Amino acid sequence: MLKEGSYASFSYREVGVVSTILGKHVQRRVSVVAAVFAVVLLTFASSNIQAQQSVARQWDDQLLDAIRLDTPRPTVHARNLFHVSTAMYDAWSAYDSTSTQYLHQESASAADVAAARNEAISFAAYNILKHRFQVGPGTAVSQAAFDAKMDALGYDKTFTSTLGNTPAALGNRIAQTVINHGQSDGANEQNDYADTSGYTPVNSPMVIALPGTQMNDPNRWQPLAFDHLILQNGIVIGTAVQEFINPNWGDVTSFAMSKASPADVYHDLGAPPQLGGVGDAQFKANAVDVIRFSSLLDPNAGNMKDISPAVYGNNPLGTNDGTGYAVNPVTSLSYSPNVVNIADYGRAIAEFWADGPSSETPPGHWNVLANDVADTPGFQKRIGGVGPVVSDLEWDVKMYFAMNGAVHDAAIAAWNHKGNYDYARPISMIRYMGGKGQSSDPLGTSYDPQGLPLEAGLIEVITIATTMPGERHELLAGHEGEIAIFAWAGEPADPATQVGGVDWIRAVEWLPYQRSTFVTPAFAAYVSGHSAFSRAAAEVMAAMTGSDYFPGGLGEYTLAIDALEFEAGPDTELALQWATYFDAADEAGLSRLYGGIHVPPDDGPGRTIGSIIGIDAYALAMQYYDGTVIPEPATLTLLALGASAILTRRRD
């Protein structure tokens, strides 16, 4: 969630290119061999760049643009990404004698296979996009863009027939197969993805503008009530109460997952810590962790840390315990120090990985990163990092199919946990426990076994002595006996020029580092969708490229001065750096702790689930690529194709 028009750079050391990323103006700084830099500002909209991109990439960009304008539902858009990717892969595979198609089984031939593939892919993608984005806040713009893309590619967008052996008819048939599949995959697309589980929150809404909260069950999710709500992509709703987005998503047809019973939870990691139950002490410690992260968000404190891969990253799965890398395996040199202001780092990653407003949501974010890797000059597109260099089109359709199959499964598994365990968000945890009191000293003031643990300098009881003039709780006079926390003080009056900073505030008034019109997502916390999406995608990128590492051994995003959206800053450029795709994924999970959106037990298990999903998705995708997948029972569908027949499979 960085300011539009803020310039920064995204580079892969030793090789690179200048491009746009995440819908914002961005430069990628390039060093070629002996640090010879060449910087050219390009936009993906320019005709010369489009001419160099595969048609699959162009349609992926169309989908990402449409997502940026649509209602931000990560589940729905992970599904859209996968289904469009499926259609493009099936269209490509129709002209391949080795691979197996996923949904639509039909062999095709053409004198000019490359041209036929481009045409079939375009008609397939176009029809699905037209179907999926018929309603929504960005419909008019997106529909016009889809039409314009077909015109630019030279195809007749009015051709809708599924009859005949032309690539256009094949693309239309593939689109119809995918659309039909979407009507019976459990997503309830026909009713705008409305919940089918009968979910009702056990807690009444928290009114954000009022201090504190009441909860029937402090372990369960609580909707938020806003006087003025703006969704992640900037859509203004006005007065609103959150509704849980897709608590039934665990029932949606997956790509590479299975479970013994419909009542089971995919990759079930069990219940998270419970206040007043199993894991009570950990529940409280998790809330303290989030407060501690919040306390680091004052740039004026001047606390510094090295975030270079030399000391940061290389975490064991599900943790933040890594100690970095001895050398860059590509250059055989040590990574250079990258010392930054901790507050700037925390704020930067909270916004960089927030994926809104006007964003492509977390699963789309990883499509952007994958596209940037593919654009790197000198990057060799070998499936799995071995074998022959493949065409841009083959690379793209296979990368999208595997990656978006993984993020689609990540959405299903993460939301299966969310719907089943219905876990509370930090804002509810901290306000609720803060309102109860302190749980550290049974003989002390304001004791309650469900209160916040005390920690000097971070969580304290407000007293007459501490509210005396010049004392640390001076501004909280009149609230003696309540709990004060040292945390981010909230969105400033003028975010463009001011910072909220960190101060002693009432625990019952705490807000996460987010815009006050958004605060926290409209669904339960456990497990973190960001963590699951990111690790699943990272596993696919590592497997697909044949290396855990970004090209050149270093991916770097440089945040420009004053590019933050929630408040002013940073005062100097700040480079986010990752040696591996897994480091980037871990940072996405960590960002939600700095942002106050999740507690650690949401993040770590999300990464673990994402790893399993990504590995399995890529392994299955490879079976489709090499034609070794075992076909499922098929339904024969006969269409008027002269002597031809189409065999289509429904994955129910």
C-alpha cells in the first residue's frame, strides 16, 4: 500500500531490467557483470514491451489489472487466477503431443502452431475474464480493457461460436469448460460467492471509534463496525459492519489437495492457543508480541538494524530464527550490510505486503514477482532449471498453471482453517484483555486472569504517580487503574506530512498499523492467508526456476523517500532485500505482525501449510507437463465438430 507515483527500484543484482511493479511507478536498477548500470523507464502498456511479452503474460496482466479494480476478495481472485491459468494452459497443451490438459481434453493441430496457440489462449482467457468480471466496482473499465486487448491482438471479439476446428472456436470451448466447472466447484459463483455454511459470528461487532470491546468468546473472530469504511483497494463503503468473507471456502474444489472426509480441514494443524483454555499463556504472550512490534514503529527513535541477507533470512520453516547467508552463491561474495531504521523497515514491509489499495491481492502479488523474475535479462527459462530453454509462452503458461494452482489451494486450506477455528484478530485480543486489566499480579491493582501480562516499559498499570506532570502516563490522567501500552499512536491527522509515532496509549484504544478506514480484514485470523499464499508461491518459483535464489542471488525493492501511504516516510531510501523466494515469503508473513493483523501462531502455521501446498502443486503440475498424470474418470461431451469429439473432465 505505497503511494501512487512514488518512484523506487526493484532489482536483481548482476542482471536486471527497469519495469513497473504492483501497479506503481517503479524502476529496477540493473548492474551488468562489472556493475555497469543501465536504467530505462518502461511501462507494460507500451506497445514495444507488449510485443516482447507472450500472449499469456498479456492476459495475466489484464487479469491483475481487473483484480486491482475489483472488490478485494483474496479467495475469489486466487480462484480467478487459477481458472484463467488453467484455460491458457489447456489451450497451449491442445497443440502439444506430450502434456496432458487439466479440465478440457482436446487435441488440435495447425500449420502455424505458435499463431494457433496465441489465438486459442486469447479467446479462452478473454471469455473467462468477460464472464468473471461482469459485476463489481471496476466492471466498466475492465470490460473495456478486455475488448481493447482483443482488438490490439487482431482478434474478432464478437466470434462466440464453439463449433469448428479453428483456434478461436477451441478457445471458446475451453472457456466454456472452465466456466461450467466454476458453476459446480463449491464457490457459489452464481450468487456472488455468498456463504453457504450458515456462519454467524458469536461476537457482536466492535465499534472502532469507541474504546474497548465486549466479546462473548475472546477466542473467536469479531466483526468491526465502521463509521467510514474503505476497502483494501480504495473502494468507499461508508458506514458498515464487516461480514466474514468466504467462511465456506474450504468446500471449493482444489487443485492438488485431498482429504478423507468433507468435514476434515485441509492440512489441519489444530486449534491455536486459547485464552482461558489450552495455550492460555501463549495466547497472552502472542498479544504482547504484537504490542512489541507496534512499539517499534517510531522512526524518530532512531533504532537501527542490518536487514541484509548476510544476517537476515534463511529461516527454518515457520520461524523467524534465521541468521542469514555466509555468501551469495551466485557471486561467491559476502552480502553487503544494509542498515536501516527499524521503524522504517517495519512500516515499509507492512505497506509493501499489504496488497491494497488498488492492488492485485496477495496471490496476484506473487504473479507480479514471478513476472519480474521472468523479465530479468539473462534469465534462462528452463522448466525446473534443467533441460532446454523454452519459449516465453511455454514458460508463462506453465508458471501460471503451477503457481496459481498453488495459491488457489492456499486460499482453500487457509480459509478452511479460518472458517473452522474462527480465530480472533489482535485488535480484539488486545482491546479485550486490556479492558479486563493485568494478569501478572494477583495481588496487584486491576488484576484479572484474562488481562494483559505486565512488562515494564511496554504494558503497565496507569497510576496516580505515573500520571503526574512530566511522568510517562501524563497524557492518560483520569484513567488511573487502566492498562497503558507503549505502541503506535494511530494514524496522524495529515498522513502525508506527519507520523503517528509511538506513545503510551490506553490498551482499549489500540489500533494496528493500518489505515483507520480499514483496520483489519473481514475474516478470521488463523491461519494467515498472506503466509500461506506467499510460501506456496515461493515453493513453486523455487521449483520452477531450479533455484531457491532470486536471479543474481539477490532480489531488492528500494522504497523511495516519502513513499508510505499510512503516514509520512521514510526520510531516506530503504531497500528490502531477499536472497531467496522463501525469504520474501517469510517477510510477507512477518509484515502482518508489524502491521498488527496477525499473531505469530497465525503466521508460522500459515507458512508451513503453504510449503506443503506449493510442493504438492508443483509436483502435480509437472505430471501434467510430462503427460504422466493419471486421468480421472471422464465425461464424454460430443460437440458438432465434424469428425471430432472432445473429451472433457470435471474435477468434482
